[in-house]
Amino acid sequence: MPRWEQGSGERLRTAALQLFREHGFENTSVVEIARRARVTNRTFFRHFSDKREVLFADADDLRAALVDELFRAPHVADPLGVVVGVLSQHAWEALAPRRSLRERQAVIAANPELLERELIKQHVMALEFADALTRRGVDEGDARLAAGVGVQVFLTAYERWLDAAEGDEDLVAISGDLLATLRATTPTGPS
């Protein structure tokens, strides 16, 4: 078995997703993932602390990058639009092909422990977005509302985008349509 070689991290991710899909997350071991990726167990642990980390390894870096993008947004007069815009304009397919992103979501949705971790990750992102908006001068309550709703609008758009055929549907357009629908169904004054 090769030792530490170029591309082993990506091969481990691919192997893990294949095995999770074939046998389920719970029924897949680190040993099986390493064997499928043609690396040693030691190489697996150089990349990931456990098999859950194959799905969540870059979460903190991604969240930090997205919060940084929010800080660089030219203005925050429409905080909800800024949150949805930052999330939808991120280069998601640079992380992995849409097919892999779709497989990752399916594995997470099928496992309550993974789903809980994903929901916590989303909640933390909304909190950090709210903090960033507040630091940019948005009222704290408005910032929390915009961040929470914005993350949910984006997640709905992201799911639709993942379900669309490759090359179809633009994530920014889907997000924009959902945001417009939300705004059209929300009254704009006291009733």
C-alpha cells in the first residue's frame, strides 16, 4: 500500500462517500475507507481525525471565509440580501463537484448524528453572520433575523441547486427567486 502520496486526501473523500453510499455511514470503517483509497490507516489519520471529519473537515475554514466575504460586502443596507448574496455567490463547486456535494448531503441527511452536527454548523454560521452584520452597523435584532432567515433561504436554494441536473440552474438565480418570493409574501407594514 502506498504511504503518503499526492492526492490521498481527495481519494479518501471519494472512497468514504462511495462506501457511505454503499454500506451506510454507520457500517463503514476507517480501515475500509483507507483500503478503498489505497492508503494506509496512518495516512487516513494524517488527513482526518475520524470518519465524520471526512464530511466536515473544512467547515471552520469555510465559515471563516464566508464571514470574511460578508465583511467585504460593499454595503449592508439590505442585510438579508447581503447574507443570501454572500452565501449564493460563493464558489461551491470549487469545493467539490456538484455530484459529490449531493452525495455528502444525502449521507448527512440519512444519519441523525451527522444531521445534528450539520444543523449546529448552520446555527453557528448564522450567529457569526449576525455578529458580523452588527459590527457593520446593523441593529442587533435585525442582524440576527437577517442572518437566520438568510441562511435558511440559502439552504433551500442550495438543496434545489443540488437536485438540479449538472449545468442546469444557477445557485445565485435560485437564491434570488426564493428571496423575491419571501419578500412578496411578507407584509411590508403594520397590519
